Amino acid sequence: MAIWVDADACPNVIKEILFRAADRVQMPLTLVANQNIRVPPSKFIRSLRVPAGFDVADNEIVRLCSAEDLVITADIPLAAEVLEKGAAALNPRGERYSPSTIREKLTMRDFMDTMRASGVQTGGPDSLSQRDRQQFAGELDKWLLEVKRRTA
């Protein structure tokens, strides 16, 4: 079991939560990005730099993750791919993706892409709130507890 992070767009406050959790439960945490990502000294935390390019980091995460792993990403197509492999996926706002909701999220994403392509200003996501951080930490703890129960 391991945690993989789509690190190029992951907020620093979320990375800090992940760093503390990985050390606390002694679980491998890998941040995958197409740039250098600074990580604290830890035998459980590492960064993996991939070449620049469209979906290179996403493809590497899909290739490396396994069914017992957790992937942290706001990228809905990446979440869909890791769910297909049997892994869990959680976004930085604390929403756990599931097989029952991912199709709707993909449809909405495609719709918004179409709107933006036609010139409609859709705006971006709100900034990460304290509530979002707490939601993320809570969902991460739930997943870690599930893992602990499965391995006990």
C-alpha cells in the first residue's frame, strides 16, 4: 500500500498533511511531477520527476499504482483510471471519488470544457478553505483506518 500524489497542482497545505500522515503511519508517499518537488527528509517520502508533457505524470501514476493504493488528484480522468485499477482516489478538497460518481464527474468536466471552448467564462475553482483542508485530512484518516483494518 502506498500513496501517490499528482503533485504539479497539489496545494502545499495538502502536501504537508500528507507528509505528516506518511511519517505517522510509516507508509510510502510518492509525489509525481514534471518539476522538482521538495520533500522533507524521510525514509517514507520521495518525489519522482517525470519528463514534461501532456499527461506524463498521470500516466506514470496509473502505471505504478496498485489496487491497495491511494491517489491524490484533482484530475478527474486520472481518478477514473486509478479507480479502474482498483485503487482509491481522493481530491485535495477531501472528496473521495467512487465508481458510482466518477462517470457523472467526467461528464460534467467534458461539458465545462465544451463551454470554455465556445468562449463561455466558467471561472476556476474557489481557493482551498480551512473546511476543505479539514475534509481532506478526515477522508485521508478514514482511508488509512480502512487500510489498517484490512491488514490487521
